[in-house]
Amino acid sequence: MASERSVFQISGPTHLTQGCAHHRRSVAASLVQGVYVLENDRQQNRPEHEALAPAWWEFFHFQLFRKLVDDADLSIFGAVYEFKHPSSVQNPSISSAPRYVLAFRGTMTRPDSFARDLELDIHFIQHGLHTTSRFEIAMQAVRNLASATGSSKIWLAGHSLGSALATLAGKNMAKAGILIESFFFNPPFVSAPIEKINDKKLKQGLRIAGSFITAGLALAMKDRGGRSAETFTALSVWVPKLFVNPSDYICSEYVGYFQHREKMEKMGIGHVERIATQHSIGGLILGAFGKECDPIHLLPSADLTVNLSPSPDLRTAHGIHQWWRPDLNLRRTHHLYREQDRLLG
């Protein structure tokens, strides 16, 4: 029997109307959910007429253009959707819709995909996701679409591990001067969960100490530092949309990552954080041993949306379903590298 979470008519954002404030976020999240349900349909051997996945994109006038399949376990990890303009609908906001959306799911605990997903989770933690065949498949799909249609007609979207894949692809495209509008839900951040510490002074002290240690190590490896700074600054023009929940330890560090920059600037030591924010200690250590490493989670700029609504458990805090609820208490901030953060409301 199908889970209610897979049934669009029960769990999907059927309340949405064109032009509402959270329409784009909800559409992107729903298309990611469509990938989860695609893989569920495959594992459940559902015939086409019983498939649950299509409702997750057809409601928004998309059609499935291509499935992205992992070559190791043959699981569906992503999808390319194509927008089909409904001739019966006359709405100016539709003109801003993307032509294509590339969406990537996160880790699934179902037996046919869990082992491979877990392997990729480990690669991410070890800063090695770029070496995997799944990423190569995703990256080639992004390149092909950008080359064929132009980046202004494309969205990137992902959840959890899928956010990591999409972030890495988006960063690679941005390095080449190609900026793609991106929606990353619960993107993983490789770090100790400092944001979960309740003692504010202890939390701030740990972050300041971490900044000085990281900046010191980076300066000690100054032969690599110049190239890193140039790349990081060049990436600052790409501003992906991040959606995080402070109760989710997998992504909550993004809150402190960006807030800490502003605090360091106010303390007069922003120059230290501008160096530290480009690096991770783990990445620096790997670099010292000659291993290529560009930590995915380190971003110069972002449009950060934090869900402040209470979450009863980690499953809810990390779930994709929260991002199309109409009653969320959201805080949104815009962060640009080398500029102070501006509250958007």
C-alpha cells in the first residue's frame, strides 16, 4: 500500500495558486519529491497507470523529459522536467517559468537504493562526491541543457544528498561563468553541530577559535591560497536559494556559517573570517596531502530561508514536505560575499 506522503492529492501543495509568494519554492520542492516517488514507483513495480509520481509534476504543467539513473544500482536519482505552457491559462507569471528543471532526490532507506545512497553520503563527507559516477551523470545533464537552452531557462533543485549534487554542479557551472537559478532544500553541511549548542557565548567562542585556526592553516598553505580566494570571489555572483531548518543538524550549520561572518565584521576581524569562510580544516588537510578538494558546502553567497516553525522530530525537520506548507514561519536573509548581510523579511 502506498504511503500517503507519496500521494500528491493527499500530501502535495494542492492549495497553490499562480503568483503566490511561496509558489516557486513549493514547485521546486514538489519536483524534487517527484523524483523520490519515481524511485518508489520503480521499486514497487507499479504499472504506468498506477504510478504516483506524475501527479507531482503534471499539477504544475511539467512533463518528465528524462530520468537520471545511477549506473551502479540502476536507481532513479534525478529527473529533468520540461515546462509545457498551458494554452488555456493566461497568466503573466508563467512567462518567468523555467523551460527545464533538473531535480535530485536525497538518500532513501528503501533496500534497492540505500547502499548506494549511503556510499555517496560517505563520499560527500570525505569531500569526494565529485569523483563519483552519479555526479558525472548529473553534471553532464546540466551541461547539455545549459548548452542547448541557455542557463536563464533552467532551474536546479535538490534535497539533502540531492542538494549536494546540485550544489556541486551549480558551482562548476558558476566557475565557468554560467549562473543557474537554484533551490537547495536541507543542504548538508560538513561540520560539528555547533549551531545546536544553547550557550551563546560558548557557541560564539568556538566559532571565533575555529575561524582563526582555519585562517591560520590557510595562510600557512599560502601557495594554494591565492587561487582559492580568486575562485571563491568569482563564485560570489551566483546566489543559490538555500532552505534550512535549525532543528535539522544536517543543514543547520548554514545558519551560523552566514551569521558568523556578520559578527566577525562587527568585531573588526572580518578579514580573518573572509579567509576562513573559504576553507574547511578537513579540506586543508586533504590538500596538504595533494588531494583535490573543494568542499561543496562552502558558499560565498546565498539567499537563505530558515524555517522557524516548530519541528517535532528530525524526520520532519529534514523532510522535503515542510517546504510547501502555507503556514510556515520563515526568516529570509540575503548574503553576499564581502558585503554585510541584509535582512529581507
